[in-house]
Amino acid sequence: MDPDADRLWGWDDTAGVFTGFTMGTTLSVTGTTIDVIIGGAGGAQAYDPDLTTWAGVTSTAIGRTIVTAANVAAVQAALSLVPGSNVQIQNGNLNTWSNVAPFAFMQTFIGSADVITARSNLGVGIGSAVQAYSTNLDLVTTPGNWKVFYTNGTGVLTALTLGADGTYLKSNGAAVAPTWVAPGLDLAMYLVLLGQRTQPLPYSTQPLGSC
């Protein structure tokens, strides 16, 4: 009987007959020689000592993911070691800071919740440790020479240069700035100055030259 194909003849115990077995994918026949296919599809793997080492390793999911990663970026992502995302990118300045041990007060300052707390932690709280800015204080600290000061209806401090010799600062009411004016000379004082009287007449608002 010619099966018109390579066969291995033997006893089929299941069927209870002598039959020809089909050659598997790992065997082939060349003439009268039976060959074992190594490394082919479905074939046996050629011996390799590295594979012996791997055979003793029980792999895990993460291990298999890393081994089969397509590139470095994939390995970094699998290990959560992506620079700039999971870990800090190397920087010389950070190396310097890593050797600096901040004092307790600086740790407190860095942890300040807001600007007001930060100023307080530095001991420069505005209105308590330091003076708040004021334009009036600017004026007082740099007043210039020969000045007097007054405040207007809104509390703004104003510097007024001294008036001419013999003038006085005259109020012009609550709504108007004061001015320097020369004092008025009434008739009574005028007569005294002329020597015609030894005492001035009762006070008069009549200015000099009106008589």
C-alpha cells in the first residue's frame, strides 16, 4: 500500500491496527532519513544557555511589559519614571539646593498660606511691625526748607512755603486753603504811629487809607 505521502508505520493501539502515521510539522523525510525540524514554525527550539536561565524565571505582568516594550519611553512609562512627569529632570541648580538645609523659620515662611501670613512670618506685618505707605509720610520725610503744613478736608497733608517777611497765615474758611497775607493797619494804629494819640482808638476794621 502506497499512501502517496511520507508516513511512519506502527501499531495504532486505539484502532487496534497496524497503520501509517502522518509526519508532524517537526519531522521531515529526506530519502531514507527522518529529520527533526528545529526552530521552525511549530518546531523545537535550538539549545541556548540564556534560555535555560530564562526558564528558571517566573515572570510577572510588569516584567513581561518591560521586556516587550518597544522603546525607552515605553519602559519609562511602564515604571512611572517619565522625566518631567513622574521624576524631576536632572538640573545642576537642584543639586545645589539639595545640599541646603532650610532653617525652621524659612520652612514656616515657605508654607505661608497667603501674602499677609508670609509678611507676618517674616516679622514685617503692615500696620503692626512696619508702617503702611502714606503720601503724607513721604511729604514729612522730605519736606524741603522753610515749610509749614496743613491738611485739607480729605486729610491730605500739604506743604506751604513760608510767606514774605511780616506776613501771617490767614485762614480762608474750612473749604479754602490758607494763605500768607500782610496784616491790615487800621486808623487807630495809624494815629498812634503819627504821635497824635497815645492809645489806639477802639478796634476798627477800617483799613489804612480809607480815611
